[in-house]
Amino acid sequence: MLDIFVPADTTACALGADAVAAAVITEANIRKVEINLIRNGSRGLFWLEPLVEITTEQGRIGFGPVTVEHIPQLINHIFEPDITDNTALCLGLIDQIPSLKNQQRVNFARAGIIDPLSLKDYLAHGGYLGLQQALTMTAESMVDQVIASGLRGRGGAAFPTGIKWRTVLETPAEQKYIVCNADEGDSGTFADRLLMEADPFQLIEGMTIAALAVGASQGYIYLRAEYPKAHRVLQQAIDLAYSNSYLGKNIAASEHQFDLQIRLGAGAYICGEETALLESLEGKRGQVRAKPPLPAISGLFGKPTMINNVLTLATVASIFARGADWYKTFGCNRSVGTLAIQLAGNIAQGGLIELAFGANLRDILVDFGGGTATGKPIHAVQVGGPLGAYLAASEWDIKLDYETFNDANAMLGHGGIVVFDDSVDMLQQARFAMEFCALESCGKCTPCRIGSTRGIEVIDKIQQGEQPKQNLILLEELCDTMQYGSLCAMGGLTPMPVRSAIKHLKKR
Amino acid sequence: MPNKSNHDANSSNATEDRITIKNLPVTSAETTISTAQLETLLETVSSLKHLPGALLPILHKIQHQLGYIPSEVIPDIAQLLNLSRAEVHGVVSFYPDFRTHPCGQHLLRICAAEACQANGARALMQHAEEKLHIKSGHTTPNNNITLEAVYCLGNCTAGPSVEINQRLHGRVTTTLFDQLTAGLITAGPINAMPRPDQC
């Protein structure tokens, strides 16, 4: 029986994958051919979605972007290759196309290949090897392994993960928690979503290992409500993990217990900030907490809590499966490992590009991205989400690693890159950064809550030509107040897109 | 954050205030829930009260069942969880997704974040507002359509993104928007309640 893959990924479905899957079944019934339709996750090559794949002796062959109208011809091609071998949609062996072949996939090695909800597939592709290894180790040696790997938090702050783990391990408590931050609210980022939809067991495995390492028995995945598909896939994966003894009591035939639940957010961007997230998990308004105490010492319900991003936890599974030394072969400077680069916005070939840290931004935009979707020149790119800097063409020869970006007054964040063509109005983007901060501020500290609104007003005055010189100075001072006076990154980093956008305007 | 600042759970003038601000007539969808409904609802959500940090799961459940969180349930939830009404109200009003009133028959959410802006989301929102004769964050006077901005649906490579009754559409041009909404827009009065799961 022939395997036909049609992704059930959010973006693939937004571009018609469900209808394509239905048409494949209809067409197969008409021709009375037996097929096995698998709804995989996405490979992350979104400009080719819906990307239909079939298994052949040579490997998986891809077709895309496919529409319902293509299906009869496509099925023809599959079953009678001699008759119509000329479909322009055929991409050949999918893992040989440059956009995929030139990546270094660690977190996303299985994405789009396996059936996300097949534990058998997951195991066949190296799944749960990390947990097996972890079960042979002591808690201390597990934490040492993470420290040795050099892994840093992928949520944006890039804090050394192993140090966080050690703090939780060394804080005595009857109850400790593992929390996964899956509140991926930055525009231009979708790596967490892609991973949860394409390879959910990897996250579950990573969280289980983390729980063993720090001595936690309960985990929560705080997932944003805007990701209903990821929610369904994750919940089903968790149910499967429970029924196969990978969660609950005696995980993988050991004496350990680990329980895992998903909790949904409710549209508040600030809940991606770790302390606001914990407040939200506790059933409160998502308001930022002052630190210290660190969540690792007093986090969820006042207990030691290990809170990590989706990709950080997923990476742990690979580190335990293949070793810290292997992981350290990727990356540069103190940015070890691979970065999930998400190329979005006005881009011809948008998608997920996983590469070792240190890739050149311009190469990503040109080689992988292929320029803008509109065909106009790229004018600016915003790296690192709504709180990241806008970079102009002169600044694209920059290495994608945490240190280089810090030195350039920019931020790598969660690895999202949003591309704008020359129709972008940079002052409008600066205003939007302030608007977004005003809209999403939790309201706890004054610079963020009020500064953002004052920021909008000042930018409006500049736009209307009202004492522009003086108002630019005022805006700069306001940015200083927000940067140095805010409690968390929301108010503290909003000046970054504002300042960088204004800088480009001044240059022009 | 649309529609979040105008409600006050305990004031009898709340409905009037809201109507003045939103320019909405009272329709069948605006009526309050019955005591029997309230009891059934509380029975359902009390099964969640044992969860640590149960308030958000409970509010999600209520909204899933009714399409919104009626102010009448706030005292009961407060009692159930041993919280003050102010605390429950504070949580309901903090999160943009929780509604204190039903949305229209159809819910349209347009992504207004940067990646979609780069692909023309601002122009699309303007088109939608002109076509529906309402501003973002509002409902058509006949309760037909609620239009909202949303900040990122994770479809950042295929914007502008529009979610219509929880179904996501990518690369939505103004033409495609018109096609997608053609069957939804009704000029006459709407009597039907919205399907709860749409809100």
C-alpha cells in the first residue's frame, strides 16, 4: 500500500491542506487504489505547502504547492508514471532539495517525516533514546550533562539551562515543578508550534528528562490559545504517552513518576514572560513578578520551578540521546548548538531553517529566503520578535549568534526574522512597537504601562511635524526610562525596535 | 485590547454604558442566562475546582459552553474557589480572550502583528472595516459579525492571516476576504445565538 503524506500543520491547513487530503481520498476511491494517508507535520518549507509526499524505493518524493485541482493529475502521476510524468509540481527527492539539504536539523530532524501521533514512528526515528540514557544516570550527572552541553534557553534570554537546572536540583522541596513555556507570542516565530504539531513526543521526552534531573513529579505546558492544532496534537500525544507508560507512574519501567498537563493561555502576550506565566498558571492575572526570588527557587505555587522554552526542553532529548560533546560541535562563541531560524513576513521562501549558530543573516535572506514575496527589494528585517531591532541592508552581514547580536544592539531572541519590502513606513513600525507595548503591558510597572502610551503620542507629534527635533530627544529620553526602569523585557526592550526604526529614518 | 474596558460586573448601568459605547442594540443574544442554566454550568465547572490554579480552566470551560462569561457567574465562581469577586473579575478582564458578552454570529479575527503587516494586514483590516461598516473590536448592529485584531496566529510565512469562526486562512487578499465572507454577511436582523464554540 502506498503511503501518501499530507501535512495537518496550521500553515499547511491555512493554505488548503485539509481539502487536498480529502481530494486524495476521493481520487483514490474513484480509481480503486489502496493508499495510506498520513497527516504528518510540516517540513517547515511553507512556500511549498500544501506539500504532498509519497514513499518510493528511492525515498520520499515531494509535490508542492498542491491544490485540490492538481490531485487527479497527481494521482495519475503516482500510479501511472509513464503516462503523465510532467507535472511541474514534482520536487523530486524531498530531502535533496537545497533548502532542506543545507540545513542542520537537530530539533526538527523528524518534523514532517513522521506521523506526529505514532509512538512507533517516534521510536523508530531515535525517540526516547535520551530518556533511556537519562534513566541510567544520577540527577547530578544529568545536570552536569546539560551544563557540559552549553545549552542556553531558546525562549530569547539565552540563560544557561544547566545552571537553572542545578538551582532547582539543589533547592530542597517536597514538590517541584517543570513548566514548559509554549506561549510563543512573538510575531514571526512559529518554531515551537511547528515542533509541537510535528513531533510532540520530543517535547514530552525532554520534559520527562528534566523532571528526572531536578526531582519534579508534575509538569505543565502553558500553551497559547491561538494554537488550537498544537493543543489537539499535544493532548493526544500526552494521552498516548500515558497509555504506553511514558508518563504517569513507573515511566519506562522505572520507579519514577511524572505527570503532565496542558494549560491554555487566554490571549495575553505578557504571559510569555516567565513570572507572568507562573501567575497565570496559578489562576491569576498575568502580571510580572519582581525577581528575586528566582522561579528556580520559588516559582509555581512558591515551589522550585524549572521553566524552559519548548525548544530548550526538546533539545534536551537530543543531548541525552547523542551526548553533550556531539551537541557542542554545533555553534560558535558561547552560542552552542543549533538555532531555529524562522523566516517570515514578506519573503518568497518563508519557513523554518535550522542551522548551527553563526550563519550569516544576508545568506539566510538571499539563499534560503530568495528575496521578498512581492519581488521588491528588502528594506528592513526585524529580528527577535516585536521587541527586536529593525536591521537595514548595511547591517545584514551579521552572524546569527547571541554575542554578535548583543554587540550590535540587537537581539536574536527566539530566532524569528520578519522581512519588509520598501513599502514599509519605519515611523509607523516604531509607533506600532509602542502601541503593542501599550496593548500588552501587564500594567505592573509605570515605565511600561504609561511610557508606551506617551511614546505613541510623541511619535504622532513627530509624524505631524510638530517640533520634530525636540520630540525626538524626548522620545530618546522616554526610551531610556523604559529601558532602565521597567520590571521585565516587555517595557525594557520596546525601545529596541523604536530606536532602530528611528535610526534608519534619520539615515535616510 | 478591544472591548475590555467597558464592563462593570456589578453595575446595573453596565449594559447601557456598553450599548452607548459600542452602539449596539439589545438583541436576543444579549439576554442573561436562566437560573437553571447557571446551576448546570456551575455543576460542570465545579468538577475542575480541585485543579491547582483552577480559575483559568474554569473560565475557559464556561466560555466554551456559552461563548462568553456572564457577569452573573462571577460571585459563584468566587465562592467556589474561595476568592473575592474582585479577583475573579480582575482575571476575566485581564485576558483579551475572555468575553463578558457574546460575540456576533460569526467571529472574524485578522492578525495585526508585524509579519502579517509586512504582507498587507493593515490594508486588509481597513478593507474589512469598510466592508462591514464597523471598527475592529466591534460587532455589526445586527449581531452578524464581530471583527477583531489578533496578535499572531503562528502563520507568519503565509500572511495576511484571517481566522473565521476558528478556521485559519492564509495569504488572504481583499478578493479572497470577500469570497470567504460572502456567505456569512447578512444585512437583516439576526435572531440566532452564536455557536458557543465560535467565541
